[in-house]
Amino acid sequence: MKIHSTPKITLFHCLHSFEETASLLDGCEIKTVKMACSSMTKDIHLLKAFEAGADAVLVLVCPEKGCRYAQGSIRAKKRVEYVKAILDDIGMDGRRLNIFNTTSSDSDSIKDIIRKTVLELDTIGPNPALNYPN
């Protein structure tokens, strides 16, 4: 299934795991949500991103055991796994939500994550929640 022309991605990130630059965002529409720490990633915010129209949601966190605030990336990972299970249960496909350990200086890896997410969306299609009547 081919996704609409411009995939929409919401990217939650710790201030230390991602440095926003225009070159990283080519080929898709990205909404970024900055957080002081990835431990602030909440289930409801991830789900609301899909409700707001995101085809995919990415969570970029500090490397495990490299979080400035103890275990922020570990907490975020548990929440992402929980929401992925919810997405699978409701038929939205948990592959739409992913978490990655990154650093703000590793822009090549982040570009690759975004590129692979766009390619995955070509397979799984656009956000099915947007096809439901109001």
C-alpha cells in the first residue's frame, strides 16, 4: 500500500538526543516535540500524536545508561513498548511507533532512521485512524 505523497511523522526527543536541522527533514512532514528528558514521554501523548494525524511516531532518546537524568531512556522504552501493544490490539500496527537511542551529534544515523521509517510507511500505509468517519 502506497502512503499519501507526504508522510507525517511526529518525533519526540530529548534535548540531548536530537538536534533539529532542515536537512534531516527532507521528504516528509515532521512535527518535533522537545522534552527535557525522554522520561517525559507519556502513553497519552504518543497516542494523541496518531489522533492528530501522524502516520508514524519516533521517540529519540539518549543511549541507555547515558541519560543525564538517571533512567529516562529506559522509562521511555517501556512506555513505547506498551503503546506499540495497544496499537497492535486496535489494528493500527505497532510498527508505526519506534524508539531509538541517538545522540544529537549523530545526524547520519537520525537521517537513516527517518528514511527507513518513510520506507516502512510505504508498506504499512497511512494512519488508518484517519479513515474512520467522525
